[in-house]
Amino acid sequence: MRSMFMQMVVQHMRNRRYAKRTIELYCRWIVSYIRFNKNTHPAEMGDKEVELFLSYLVNKKDVAPATQASALNALAFLYRDVLESPLSLNLNFVASRRQAKLPVVLTQDEVARLLSQIPANLKLPVSLLYGSGLRLMEAVRLRVKDIDFDYNAIRIWDGKGGKHRVVTLACELKPGLIRQISLVENYLAADLNNPKYSGVYLPHRLRVKYPNAAKELGWHYLFPSARLSVDPENKQIRRHHIDESSIQKAIRNTAKVCHIKKKVTPHTLRHSFATHLLQGGADIRTVQTQLGHADVKTTQIYTHVLQQGAQGVVSPLSRVLK
């Protein structure tokens, strides 16, 4: 049970239409910060305590730069928007210098083995992770209307950083997608006969703009949950998307079954998509657009993956042992 203070923080974020995951992440950091300072109320603390906490995350926890930045964002929100006492712009803390790891990439043979063994009910969303380079949450949040069969494309709305983009759709997935949409139609037909059903979740701005959209097929999730659930924001009955953890577990377990020794996660398939595109001759800008990276430098890590293998370079040992 959250304290009264944390309930207020949550409500503050909901009033500002923060995403559910952002609310959960910020709450975890704020609670960690309070516990680090022996349950002292944040209003009684400020720059000094925040600096010590951020330094602790690096010195003791060895967190990555993105993780430390996430904690800073949460605390900046807390002091600026909730307590109305903004932090200094010149905080003095130990910044993380930990280098990002090179991404794990599967071979095409490993991808084929993984997809052949993945549970049938999750094969389509997992195929989209690799076939279109989607992030896990982008895949589970897809709506029926996001699939464009005419242009072999998928529209991603409000991806990481709130950006929109259009990605490629493998033609081989069309029959499966048509069957999946038929399943969504069946769910919707049953749900509309339920007087308690309030329609699918829509962000606030869309609820206002399209008041009838919540019960239209196009706005429903492409991969719906098998059960109805209660919307925590307003306690209405809705059908949410499948739990992303089911995909995570399926990929992890299937990789073991296939005897793939690499650490395989949903994001591994996105890494593999990008790397295989480059191997197939796609230019870096095309890959950048498909992945939705704001800076091409982020995409260039996949060229580093290819260079690690030093393709085309013959080891001097090979000449010695001839």
C-alpha cells in the first residue's frame, strides 16, 4: 500500500497524462531515494541529498548512464512539479562512465530455429520483433489500425521518446495478421454484449477527440489479453494487451530449448534485425529510420558489431598455420 505522499505523486503524474510505465519507474526511483535517506521526507531534503544518491548509484551500484539519468529525471520531476522547489541546474555528482555493451546478435539460422520452436500463440508478435525491428512494448501495444496491408507497413505511434515512425512489414506475416485481426473481432463482438465493457484504453487526448473510438475495431489492441481487466486510472472494465512478460519468458525458454548459448531477449531480435539489414546491403540511414533512432550514431553500433567479426579480414594466424 502506497503512502499518502506517494499516492499524491502518482495522482500528480496521472493528471499530467504520464504513461503508466513512466509513473511506475518514477515511483521506484523516488521510493529508493527516500529509503536511501532513511525515510526522510523529500521536502526536508534537496540538492545535497540528490547528489549523494546519484553518486551512490554509480559508486556502489555501478549503474549505466541511462539508469542514472532515469533516476535524475524522476527526482527532478519530484522537486520541480510536486514539491515546487526545483533542483539546481549545477548538481555535483559522480556521473556514470560505464560503456554500453555491444548488442548480442543472432545468426539467421539461430533466428529461424528460435521462430520454429516458439509457442504458436506468441509466434506472430515474436516474428514482428525480428521482421520489423520492433521494441517489445511497441509490438504488444500495436492496434489493429496500425497494420497497413496495402503498403506492407506498420505504423508505430508514440514510440521511445514519443516519436512516430513507419516500419516494414514482412509479406510472409500477412496471413497470420489477418487471422489475428479476426480473433480481435471475435473478442470485440463478445465484449460489446457486456454492459460493463467501457472499450479499449485510449490516451486522454484521443478519448476527447474520438469519443466513439474506444469501441471501434481499429483502436483495439492487435494482441489482446484473454481476460478483461479493471483500468487502474478510472476503474472501468477494459480489454488490455497481452502481458509483455509472456513474450520475454517464451523467448528465454525457447532459446534454451534450441541450445542457443547467447543471452537472448526480445531486444536481441531487434538487434538482429538491424544487423541483418546491414549485412543485406541496406544503408545506415535506412536502418536508422526503421529503428527510429534520432541520431545515426546510435545506429552505428551495429556497424561496430559487424566490424567485431572483421569480415573480409584474414587473421595472420590463418596464414601461419597454412
